[in-house]
Amino acid sequence: MRTPIIFVTPEPETPAAIAEAAARWVARHDRGLTPEERAEFAAWREADPRHAQEWASLFETAQLLGEAGAVSELAAEAAMLDEQTRKARRASHLLRWGYRVGLTAAAIAVGVFTWQLLANRSRSATPPAVTLVAAEAKRLSLPDGSVVEARGDSQVTFDFSGPSRRVRLPKGEAFFSVAHDSSRPFFVETAGVTVRAVGTEFNVRCDSNQVDIIVTEGRVRVSSSPSVAVDAAPLIDAGTAARVAPGSGDLTPAVETRAVTHAEVEGALAWRSPLLEFSRAPLDQVLAAFQQHSPHRVRLGDPALARRQISGTFQAENIEGFLRLAEATFGLRVERRSDGEIILRSAP
């Protein structure tokens, strides 16, 4: 007797689930993907044509808003969609554009990474939950008092035995808080690029295609090649991002710079901060979780708001971003008092 073969067809993803995943990937792209995440994203996008359509729709919204810190990277991904897919996407998602504007602008512009923003709309049977996700950063204190925060499996080595302080970042990403010592310059070397700082804070990200630097305090010099003397390299001030891409042939790679907004900096450095994940969590619990990581005092002006359910993922230390999102998306009004207290009320 033959054993019957039973084929089980998995249930198709709901549009809501696909939208959540796509929004999450847009947010991840804005803060920068690791090589492993890039591979995961490619597999997700290719698994279902609807994934690519939803991704492209959210990207289009971000591009129209002009808020994304990584629009060029997103554009490269969107360009892989053929024209037929684009037309289908535009037609099927036109009516939902207004919702996407709120979602994408809030998620990207204020540096809040969120893939599901629901207020009293969830029908899931999953019990409410508040989860704290540890930051990706590994903290390393250097002998001179400088501090390095390395992301994930990034590799960092240092040599302070000579007249200068030298740190090497063969791969990955790290944030540097440099102790001031004008007699011993501080260098970070990665992929042929050298960054010199005296007393400053900056982030360096190295992948196979380019080196990205963001200066958050002070200034640095960026030499794009060993043939370029660091002392003659261009100065990069705080609030500026620099990018060095491989040169062509014998050409020395150019150092491209641009000003970055506070929101872009928050987004790019979000990996340093712990995250709060909410699944249908009551608003009063959401505020309580935020206030464990913030000096702000926030209370609800209407007790009925305590039952408002919130789902999403946010930087634990960015309650201001959550408040801006609450006004833009959740129909709430933020009232700030002279004593520093913040009150959330229902918008009129």
C-alpha cells in the first residue's frame, strides 16, 4: 500500500503583513544594511512579486518627500523593477498614498524605525507586549580614554605604541569618541582611507563598495588614498557626511561631502541605541517604557487614551521622535508646559 503524499500549501501573506515587512526594509535601508541584511533583503524581495511592488511603492513615497537619507541606495534597488511592475504598483497603491506619506515621513524624517503603526486597529490575537532590544554596539575603551562603539561583528584593532594613535577598521562600522590630545593625533584607517581627528566624534562605515563617514562633533580630515597626505586632506566639519568610493584606474578616489540633517544622523546611528518593540501595547505602557530611557515627563491628559494600542519599533532614547510621530499619525496633540512636563491629548 502506497503512503499517500499530502501537499500542504502555505497560507498567502496578507497585504498588511507585506506592507509591514516592506516598511521595515525601507527603515533598515535608511540606517544602512549589513552584507547579511542585503542578502536577506534580496531573498525577501524575490520571494513574491508583491514584495517588490510594496517596496517600490514605499520608496516612491520617500523619494517624493525628499526625506530619505539613503535615497540613492533606494533608487538603485527600485531601478531593478521593470516598467510593468511600476505601472501595476502605481495603480494599485494610489489610494493608499496618503497613509504612506505619514508612515514614511515619520519613520524616516525623525529617525524612528517603524514598520507597523496602528492605533486601535489591530485584530491580532497576540497578547500586548513591550520588548527592549539591546543595541548592536559593542563598547571598547582605548588606553587614551577614547571610546569605540563597534557594530555587530565589525573588527577593530589599535596601536598606540608610537607618536600617534592608530585604529584599524578592516570591515564593518564603528563610532569614535576621541579623547583630546593635540600632541598625539588620532587616525582611523579603513580600506585605504585615513581619517584624522584630534578631539571629536564621528562614525565610519566600510563595505566592499565605499567608505562613509559622518562627523557629529568637531572636525576631521579625510584622506582618500595613501598617496594623499593626511595633513593636506580636506576638512570635514560636524554635521557633514563624506563618502569615498573606489577610483577608476590610477585616479585617486574623490571625497564627496554633503550636509546632513539631525534626522539623518539619528537614522544612521540608530544601531548604537537600544530599541523598544511594541505589539498592541497600551499607550500608558508605551510612555512608561520610553520614560525609563528619557528624562522627559510625559502624561496623558485623557485617561481614555491609556487604552490606545500601539505597535511598532522605536529608538528607546528617542521619545521626541515618538511624540512627533504621535501627532502626525495617531491623532494626538502634544502640549508642552513651562515646567518641562509634556501632556498628550486627543487632537481636536
